[in-house]
Amino acid sequence: ILLLLTGVFLSKNCKLFEKHLFRILAISVFPVMAGSSYISAALYSPDNPVLFFLNQLFSYRIRFGNDYLNKYPITLFGQKIRRINPDTAAKRGISPEILDNGYLRILLQLGIIIFIVVLLIFIYIEYRALQEKQYAIVIGLFVIAFYNLSEFYMTSLFANTFLFFFT
């Protein structure tokens, strides 16, 4: 909500959407977030102070992503990945297996082809929203792009209903 309010304030008072640099940033936010998700998880090491700090900031999600990247290969059409939530793990006396990062989850579970298609859809919607001056959608998409670093709702219908109405 704070990001949404900040975005609305900046768009109204700073004419943010008229700046070419912001338009490029808005269109590229999904690939940048997806790339940073993959790179941070692939390169994660507790010995790296920056990644260690980011891992703690994101509630150990970078380490979880690293665990999944080490356990499952990236495939063209995806694969079944095992996820065990903390409640189930506690009941069974096993370790939880969590992958909350939306970008990594799509990449591993649905495959590289669907991953690229999903990114292209979000880029297209962002581009059309900028063309149509639908700035509320641009701001919403920007927040979703960041939110998907820590949650997996990127492709969920209930989380993206407004996008389907817009398109």
C-alpha cells in the first residue's frame, strides 16, 4: 500500500510518467526483477555479506531459491517440484521446502517457455497501460513486480483480476 500511495503521489506531482527514463524502467521492471531473482539465488552464499543481508531481509527466500536451483534443473516445459509448507513439515518432523519467489517458481515449475511468455505478457500490459495513460495499472504492475520477489502470486487469477479486465 505504501508503494502504491508513493507511486500515485509521484505520478501526480512529479509528472513521472512523462519522463522517458521512467517509461523504460516501467517496461523493463519485470525482466529486471526476474533476472535479479535468478542471479541472487544462483550466486547465493552465506559468505557473501550483501547476499547474506538480502537473504535475511527477504526472510531467507534467497537461500530457499538457491536450494531449489541446486535441486531442480531449468527445463523448457517445467517439472513437478516438491514444496512442503512449515506446518506440514512440523507435523511430519521434516524440513520445510519453500519457494515463494514467483519468478523462480514459474521458471522451475512451468519451464523457460512459459516463463518467457509470462514476462512478455506483463511487459505488453505495462507498455499498453503507458500508451493508454492508465497510470494506476502501471503503478500496480510496478508493485506486483517487486512483490513477486517474495511471493508466488504472479500468475494467480485472484491476485491479477484487474489485469484481465484491462487486457
